[in-house]
Amino acid sequence: MSNDDLYQKGMEIRRTLHGEASFKKSNTVTYGDPLMTNFIKVATTSVFGALWARPGLDLKTRALVVMISDACTGQEAELHIHMIFALKQGWTKEEINEVLLQLMGYVGAPKIREAMLVAVKVFAEYEASLKAAKKSPKKAVKKAAKKPSKKSSK
């Protein structure tokens, strides 16, 4: 596969993992600076295009593996991102909690305590985003229902 092909595949995977709105925000807010644009181009090609796209594991499993790696190595900023990916891929809060507790015996309580603090924030943010998503279509429908039609305003 060429670098261009890997980059395109990586973009597809990033879009799938993030969701469209988060993907766009990430590209403009986090990766809008030229320095960060270079970073995400390389990461999209070499990490998402070459690793996440490999056959053998589905995205759900890969999201959990990467989340575990972040917890074990104390990468809190990345853990936040990858924990959201894991939730979006179908892992439950309970499963993630249990995974983190399991790791405590192998990587130590301090790292897992920090991971659990990230989880508290991520779970709250994720729940809030789900509630907001459920309310958005209803608000749009209510607003549309309140607008008088052009025929009745004549």
C-alpha cells in the first residue's frame, strides 16, 4: 500500500473512531497549527493507516488494547482520547472499569488511580454528549413546529 493509500485509510479510521463532529473539531482545533498538522499527517499514515487498519482485530478490540496501553504507561491525555474511542466502539463503562481494576495488580495502584480519574471525566463527558445528541433532534423538531408556514403568514 502506498503512503497516500495508508493516509486515506487512516483518515477513514480516524473518522470512524471519532465520529464526524469530533473528527472535524480535532482536525481544526487540535491539529490546526502547522506543527500539529505535520504530526497528524504522520500519525494518520503510520498509526491509523498502517496499524489500526491491519486485519486480525476489529476496531473495538484495538480501541481497548490502545486504551490499556495508555493506562499502563501513564499517558493520561491519550487515555482520555482512546477511552472515548473504546466507548464509541461499544465497550461499556463497567467493562472499562473492570479492565482498569484488573490492571492494578500488574502496573500498580498509582497509575490505575490516575486512569480511574480520567475515566470519571470521560464517562461524565460521554454521558453528557449522548444526552445532548438525544435532545438536539427534538429541539430542531420543536423549533420547526413553532415556525409559521409562509402560507399562513400572508
